[in-house]
Amino acid sequence: MPGPQPPPPLPAAPFTTRPTLRGSYGMCASTHWLASAAAQSVLERGGNAFDAATAGAFVLHVAEPHLNGPGGDLVAVLATAAESRPRVLAGQGHAPRRATINHFRSEGLDHVPGAGALAAAVPGAVDSWLWLLAEHGTWELADILAYAIHYAEHGIPAVPQLVRVLATVEDLFRAHWPTSHALWMPDGRVPRPYETVTNPVYARTLRRLSTAAGGSTRQARVGAARRMWREDIASAVADFAATPHRHSSGSDHAGVITAADFADFRPGLEPAVTATFRGTTVAKAGLWSQGPVLLQALTMLDHFDDARIDPSTAEGIHTLTEALKLAMADREAYYGHLDPPAAESVLRRLLAPRYSKERAGLIGPAASTEFRPGDIGLTPYTPPLPTRSPTHRAEGVGEPTVQHTGHMRGDTCHIDVVDRWGNIISATPSGGWLQSSPAVPDLGFALGTRLQMTWLDDRAPSRLAPGRRPRTTLTPTLLLREGRPVAALGTPGGDQQDQWQLIYLVRTLAFGMDPQEAIDAPSFHTTACLSSFWPRAWTPGGLVIEERADEEVIHALRRRGHDVTVSGPWSEGRLSVVTRDPDSGALQAAANPRGAQGYAAGR
């Protein structure tokens, strides 16, 4: 008679590069370990999620200057412990008063350049973070800025990605942007990987904001710093930008931004736009962002069973990719900074159940190479559709996180924070990269180039016009169940941001994957959408996938007609997330291992 049988073997644990963090006190996750550590330090010292996110964001200016800066912008989605309704912090600045189509045409341009001060929208990042701190934070500004001041004075290790970007723009800086060369290459050369890099000029700018913060209340003190930013610092930026300098067009132009344009910008909260996927509410920014792309894709995918949307299979990758192509075509045709009634009407049509079902019905077994916006009863805009050249590269421009070579380049950063009280925020700062335009010598930062996302065409919904926001790619996400926030997430990546978030949401909401497991799994994106960045091209049928994907899956995608490019094994996405169970208060956090910069922290 056989003896006792051994117990069955335990199922193999899913592959993760690190564990999903779990705790109950506070969680942070970002694209750089110093920002995550600073944000967690604020939580440990009694600050709330908005204090922590603001401190972490200013550290990101110093730690990832090739990905964002004070002259850039941000979009955040948040909810407070007192008000669970998701709202959007619109830190995307508008076009200056003199930024007209006629002016750009008179400069001999047919597109807004991808680098140079003429492409600058009004910087929205600093004023928006300070507004958030005043309205929803609890800390004094000097304490918030102390982290960034420390790193600007004492230095940060130059990660390899930063070094590669500086090497790319070294000749541009030396020949045409001497203030940038002096700031970032003070020894006359590109820093070596992990060499200490300081920015004492920006440290002085932050100290000026700290000492300007006078007043009888905390809000008044932050308000005084905001006035300095909109007046004194704005004047210095505008005066410097007015000097003609080299743009990505290969010609020299003067910027048109003025101090009055800074004064026109007013941060504030807006209602989020929402849709539901597998019983979870997904909250995004409106049509002035690309956020509704994610909502449109999810509403299409909700018409398919799980087997059709599994991102580990060729069929699932194909289905997600085709849904994204359709949503991205609608983005070009209908998205832009519209007045509220018009935006509400367009969104209602794009997210209507009948329309999403109609769009889902267009997803067939073969890859589409067409530009296919839908019919929502409005005339769609069809932009120029030049085919992307894989060999094209202009110094300092764009947001190409992943090149065909598989190397990662700079684009944007991200931070998520949740605290023990239930305050939660997902924020994607960007723009004002060191490679955007010449550094303002007395301030230690550059302007952004967000206007490159606008068209010099009066028919376009995302056309250039004074006072209008450019349609940004920044697109953080908040998730809710039964009206209560449960997660905040996002990623850098330009046009790939909502693509990588879609894959994450399908893996976690449809397949129950652990956050870190979902982030670590092989990823992909389509290039069969018009780039938001100069020179505005696309690759019909293009699909980029990590080489860690199953080889047979890659072959099957090619058989379906996808123009597949295999990128590096860890090249797709930089997503991070924090979660909160509203019943138990249990917290989680996870961050992307790609690039060896992103980390979560918490307890």
C-alpha cells in the first residue's frame, strides 16, 4: 500500500523585480529615488500627500533636469480625505499673447519648433505646485523647498540617461546655447555617469522664493512666493527669451513670452472626466490632455471578454493596439482646448456606449494602417500625416522615451502619493527640460516647448492661439470604486503614456495581477498614431515591443500585419502606482525598474 503522498508543489511565484510595498502609514512612488525618498520623509514628519508631492516635485527638477523643470508644466489628478470626488490640477500653461499663427508664419515656420523659446507655453508647474501647497497642504514653503535646495547645492548623481542627453546636445550648447553649456558642463565637458552634478543657480532661485514667503498666515506666505514667481522671475525669463537664438528648425528666433503672460496664468482644480472598466471608475483630465484616449480605449475593450484582451497573447496585444489606434485618431480629429460646453458635448459623444461599441466593431483580425477617426456628428480634423523616418533626430526635441535602437531618452517624470488619512494624488510634471531652450543664466532653468503640440492651422481643434492651452500628452490617472479613490498611477512617455497605462489597467483590473507584477511584465506601444512632438510624423502599422515578449507572440503579430520593432528588454514605460483600500486603510506602492531610477517608498 503506497505511503503518504507529498503535497502538490506550490505554484510558481510570478516574476517581479521587487515586491509590491505594503503598509498603512503612507506610500510614495516616482521616477527617481530621491523624489520618492523626499516625499516619504515629508509623510514621516507629519505632512500630508500634497505636501509630500510638492516636495518631491521640486526634487525632480534637480534630479531629472532632462525630464522636467521649473519652466515646464504639470497635470495632476487628486482627491482629498474630505472630498473623494476626483479633480484635476491643470498646471498646463497657455500660449502667450503674441503666440499667433501669423507670427510663426511670418518667421518662416510651418510647424512650431521642437526646441527654442518660441515654442514655450507659459510655465505652469511652479505656480501650480505652490497653489496646491497653499490650498491643500499643511507645511511651510521653506520646509518644502529645503529638499530641492539641498540637492541643487550638494549635487545629484548624473544617471546614465542624463549623461546621454547631455552628450546629444553638447555641440548645440557649445555653438549656440552658451548659458546652457556653462550651467551643465562647467568643466567644459559632459559629466561622467554618476558624477556629482550641482545647480547652485537654481538653488539661489529657490532660496529667493523661500525668503519671499512673508505674511501673517501660511497661505499668505506661499502667496508672496507666487507673486515673486509671476513678477520678478517672470521678468527675468521674458527678458532673456527675447534674445534670438537657435531653434530646432535650424534658424534663429526670439521668444514671445512676457511677464504679463505669467500673470495671466491661474492654477485651479477642474472636474475630472470618467469612464468605467470592469467595474472600476477611471478619472482623467479633459480634452486639453490626451486623457480621454485611455477612457475611449477602455470603453471599447469592455465589449470584449478577457481572452480577447490578454496582453500576454498576440490576440490581446493586437486588440489593445487596434483600440488605441482608433482612440488616437479621434484625439487628432477632435481633442483640443475647447470651451466647457463644447468640450462636454464632444466628450459625451466620444464616450457614448453606442459609439464605443461601434468603434470596437472595427477591430478585425488584421492590423489597420489607416487613419480612422469616427463619426460623432462633427467635422473631423485630418492633420498632415508624414511617415516617420527612423533615422531622423533633432537635438533637444521631442519626448521619445523609446527609440528604435531600444535606448531610453528623456521625456517626462511622474510622482504618486497617498497618505494615511486618504489624501491621494497622481502628478505628471514635464517640460522645461535642459534641452528645451537656452538656460536663463540667473535662474538655472530653461523654458518648455509645449506649443510644439499645436498646429499652425485655424481648422485644427488643437490649433495655436493666444490664451489657449496646447493639447498636452501629460495624463495621470486616479481609480475609484463605489466613489472612493483606490489608486493613483501614471508614467512618462509622451504619446505612450496612456498606452502603457492601458496595459497596466487591463492586467490589474481584468486579470488581477499584483501592481509590481503588472509593471514588470513585458510591454509594448503603437507608433501608428501621429506624434505630438515636432516634426509630427507617424508609422502606419507600427508596433514596438520588448524583446522579453514570447518569440511566437512577435511572429504572430507580424502575421497579423503589424510592423513590429523589437526594442530593448527593459525599454517600455516608467509607470508607478500607489493604492489604498478605503475600508481597511491598507496601502500599496510599486514603481518601474526600467532605467534603474524609479522607486517606491513607504510603510
